Amino acid sequence: MRSVRHETFAQAIASGKICAEAYRKAKFKGKDASKRGFEIRNRPEVEARIAEIRAEAAAISLLTKDRALKLCAELAEGMHGAEPPHRISAMEKVGKWSGWESGTKAEQAAATALGGVADMMSRIRTGNADMVSRIRGGK
């Protein structure tokens, strides 16, 4: 930007400051910092610079899920000098993030169904034991 103050203002806004704070940070003088800051904020060149700063920050800090998984997999394999405790932690994260920990939907459905069958079998066994006990006891 042509103005150092406008650049400072745009950077302050892009970092989350409100207009009055950005106005003061940019060393603008005068009363009613909120009103004057809002006016500066709405200048087309300042708005464009704020958008540009935010886009740059987003591009720099962009860590995709795929990149994070790849990095964890590399750590799990012992790359980057990862020690065993960190390798195990990386393996756990890879498993959790990739869904291996919870299984596929079909595996989850099967586990739920089998859990229901196991519960039913347990009730049948308990019921049979009670019935056998009653028969033996003459009740």
C-alpha cells in the first residue's frame, strides 16, 4: 500500500482487531477512532489489502488432512528421527484419523448386530439356568 499507516491498519484488521484498535495502532490521530477507523476500513484499497493479507495467511497455514496423515505415517515409520513413543502416538493418530479405529459402516453394523445377538444369548442362558434350577428345585 502507498500509506504505511493504511498498511498497518489493514494488518491489524486482518489479525482480528476492531476498527478503533486498528486506527490507534496505525497511529492515526483525532477523535472518534471508531468512526474514522470504520471509514478507513471501507476504503476499497484497504478492503482489498485486508482480503489479500487474509488469503496469504490462509495459504501459509494450510495443512490439509492428507498432508497431516502423510506426516503422521512418516513419523510412525520412524522417519524424521521419531522415537518409539512418538511413533506409537503417530500410529494411533493415523488409525483414528483414517477411520481404521472405528471400522467401516458395515463392520460397525455387524458389531452392533453381534452385540445384540450376544446379549440375547446371555438372556437365554440366564433364562435356561433359571428354568433348570426351577425344574430341579421342583418349582
